[in-house]
Amino acid sequence: MPVPTRESPAIPTRDLRSDHVFDLLRDDIVRGRLAPGERLHDQELAARLGFSRGTVRTALLRLRHLGLVESVPNRFTRVTPLDLDRYLDTQEVARALYMFAVRSATPKLRDDEIAALRRWATKLGHGRRSVDGEAIFSGAFAGGFLRVFVRAADNVPLERTLDRLTPHLERMSGIHAHLLPVDLVDASFAAVVEAAARRDADAAADEMEAFHDGALAVFRERLAELPEFARA
């Protein structure tokens, strides 16, 4: 199994090692460096990453609970294959949560947060021919937009639930970023920002819903046409 190479990281303290390995492996899975369906061997991962097998096993267990890794006892541990139906279910849940976040947060947004959202929105649609997968993987895509609303909503259960869903959404949309309709994405996000700037919570939530019914509907249709997701 080819394990992605990387520069040797600074060794964190013992209590943080499992978190560090978890973050490394989660990032590699989301980015597709560890491919969907790829077999994972704790001994090989431990040797390549420079951590103990116990630390790697703990990280793999957390990834299994998150749904990014699956295993069958005495047979294999592997990266969970991409599954269109599972992604669609996850997206539908996220849709409701993000609409709730936008509706709840819009009246609470500070002027500096509105200004930051507008600065972020002005970068959209300027010569972009496609959505940048790296911006999705790095969190920059959501960090300048969706996370602003989630933080402002100040709802811990909401944040924790989205933290579990986000890696699955970023994995599919980042790996297949070229299928996202950039014009529709940019127009939808700009509309959400403008509604939020007016402190119109209902309009902002409606624009978020329109994003799911428009841009993401096109994305879903394009995904369904891929050979790996073709219906039997």
C-alpha cells in the first residue's frame, strides 16, 4: 500500500500524538491521497508516519467511528469507498443544518463579519473556470463562508454534528470539484452574503436552500453520470 510521503513532522507530546495521526490520516483520506477502498495496515502506517502501532490503531478507530475507514475483523481495514447514496444522505442532512445556521446566525452577525463575508464574496466569479479543489480540502472554501455562520450561530451541538459531516462532504466535492458548476456556486454564495448583509435571515436561508436546489443539484446529476456511480 503506497502511503503518501511527507516531511517528518515535529513530534507532538504523548497526549496529542493520536490526535496528530488522526488529523494526518483524515486529511489524506479526504484529499484522496489514500484512495477510496485502499487497504490500510497499521504497521506500515506506523513506520511511514513515525508513530507507534498503538497510536495508529487509536487514530484508525476514530476514523472508523467517523465513517472514513471501515474494517472487517481478521480480513481488512480500508478507506471507506465513495458511495453516492451515502453522500446524498449526508448532503441532505447538511442542507437542513446549514439553513438553520444561516437563519439563526444572520441577525447576530457583527459588522466585521459582514465585511469579511463581502470581501470573500468579491473573490468569486473573477475569472474562475472551476471550483478549486484545494480550497475545499484546506477549508478555505467553507472557512470564509459557511463557518462564519456556524460560529455566529453559537450552537455547540450544531458545530459538533457538522464537524462529523464535513469530511464526507469535502471528500466528494473536493475530489470531484471540476464537476461543480462554478457560475451557479458563485452566484448562490454571493446572494446568501447580500441577504445576510441586510440582516434578512429568511432571505439568507432561502438563498442557501436555492444553492442546494440549484448548484448542488447540477453537481449531483454530474456525479450520477460517473462510471463509478452508475446504477446497475
